[in-house]
Amino acid sequence: MNYKFTRLTTLVAVGALTLSGATLTLGSSAGAAAKIPTYTIAFQGVLSGGAASLGIPEKDGVSVAVNLWNANKKRKFTIKMISGDDQCDPTVAPSVATQISSNSKVLAVVGPSCSGATLASLPIYGPTGITVLSPSATNPPLTTPADDPDHIYFRDVANDSIQGPADGNYLAKSLKKTTIEVINDASTYGAGLASQVAAQAKTDGATVTTATLPSTTACGNGGTGTNDQITIPSGVTAVFYGGYYCDFAQMTDLVRTAGYTGALMSGDGSDEPAYITDLSKVADGSGVYLTCACSQVSSTSAAGKLFNTTYQKLFKTVPGAYAPESYDAANMIFTAMTKIKKVTRKGITAEMKKLAYKGITKTIRFTSTGDVTSTAIYVSQVVVANGKGSIKQIASTTP
């Protein structure tokens, strides 16, 4: 039996480009701050539109790092943070990167959130020598000389050449799915991840079919899809979706309504509580698998507890996916600043290439190309109880 579903798209206004200050205050001495230098960093990511729940926790994670740093009376400098909303859209990202890079006070960037926006931003950042450290842009070529000839790009999560094979392996080997449909949203991130998943599942002996379902304009991210149709081939027991949570929620509702009852999985772009809230029916998400190189930080350690309690104090919610990685990214930049005699863009970038930083997520070291050396991938599952859904981590895996 074939399950054919139609995606219905509602047009929404795309959020305006913003560039604004983003620090909160936990309390620090204004007198002490006046005696030491102030350095500025930027966050660039998706803060509006259908993928905003990816970028907002990242920005908030950086804000926690800034606030805790500035509250330390023994600090050698104070940090100011500004932010730019690229909407996860590669057509918007260059103007945001231009605004940030043209501000000579900005010494480093955490972000961008999305791979397509990162690809569009690197040609602008590269010649400036500024460190660009992303907590979530995972398309493998971003760290190659073709995309990053100036070698200023780093990421503190495993890229899709690690995540994709781990996901494909989990479907074929751990879940023992032998017939798999792999769908992508036509984005730089989604298409890249999906191709890696499909290749690994085939290597593991599964029968794999592929399809493209472009991201909708309603979900933003540069998407152009409207009223798309796709058919899940007869006999498919698992569907993997490479893309972001807003579109994945639409797809989930539609395939469940059409009668498909097999396994559903998506990657780190969908590993967000907003995936559940975007579902028309929460029950449709029950049992869905979500994978991510990001980790849930426990409060059992002092550092983890400080992060979690400060985040909840400032933002009245638990940390979202990639908030801990963003916190680590910011603190790694601050640490690099303390190790160089003259704090400059190029000085920070040079220090990042050799630094080993013990963060709350892991010890972060970079390969010669700027990828993190860690290869852990975490598998979570959506659990629905009493009409409410939550995401529970159930396993870790490697390719």
C-alpha cells in the first residue's frame, strides 16, 4: 500500500532582520568593570520564523556564559554581546554577517545556527580573520578549504558525516528496519544529512528509497515548498526526515493522517520541544526518534548545575537543544582571550586552533579543519502521556 500525503502551507510573515544587544545582568560591580577592558562578541542565528526554537536557546546559552563571566570579580575583562537574526535563511545571512563583521569591536562570533546560513556567511567573515564557532551548523563541507579557505570556522558538535551514518546505523542495525524511505527538505543541512543516512542504511543492508520535500514558506528557513505531495512506497517500515522541526511536524501529522504507522526519525534540526508543540495532534509524535550530537547536561556536576540553574533563573525554562553547546562555545572564546597578550580577531582564531577546553558538554578540541574530535551521537524518543509530549534521551551511538 502506498501512503500519499499532501502538505498544506500557510504563509506567515518572515521576521525582520535584527542586530541588537543581548546581555542580562546577574549582578557585577560597575566600578570594577570600569577598570578593565570590555570586549564584544556576537551571536548570529535564527531568532524568528519556523526554526526560531533552534536559535533562541543558543543565544540564551551564550547569554548565560556572558552573565556568569561578568559576575566573576576576578575576571580580566568584561564581555558585551550583540546578536543578529539570520532567520536560518541563506539569502538573509550575508547582510547579518556584514553588519557584524563591519563592527570592528566584535572579536568573535558564536553561530550561525543553520548550515545554509553559515555557508552564505563564511565568504564575508573569512577575510576578516574572525572566529566563527557554531554550536549546530553540521554540514560536512563547511570546514573544507572550498567553503572555509581562511580557516576561521569551528563547530563544537559532530558534523553530519558522523551524525548521518550513526542515524542510518541505528535505523538498520538497532531498530532492524530493512525498508527505509529517506526524505530531505532541500536545504544545505537537510539534504546533506539525508544523503549520509541513506548511504549508511544501504551499507547496512537496508533497501532505501529517497525523496525531496522542500521546506515550506510557512516554516521559513529560505523554504519555497507549497502544497507538496509525496508517496511513501509500499512496505516501508521507517522514514527518516532530514530537515527542521517545523516542517517535520507538518510531515508527521500528514503521514499519520494518511495511515502510515511505521517508525519516524529525524536529526538534530528536529530535536526541539517545539517539534511537539507544532504538531496538530500530540499523539502523532508518540514514539518518534530524534537524534543529535548535542547532549542534555546533568546537574550532578557543579558546572552543570550552575549552568542549568542560571539558565532557568534568567529564562524561566529548561535549556533547549544546543544551549549547552552555545554556552561552551562562548566560554571557549573567553578562555582563548585570556591566553593571548593582545586580544584581536586573528589572535583568538589562532588560539582556538590549539586550545583544549573542558566544557560542560565535553572536552572540546578541534581537528586541523575545525571539526570537534568528539563523535558521540544521542538518540531520544518522544513520549506522550496524559496528552502531553516530552523528549527523552534513550541511547548514545557512533557510526
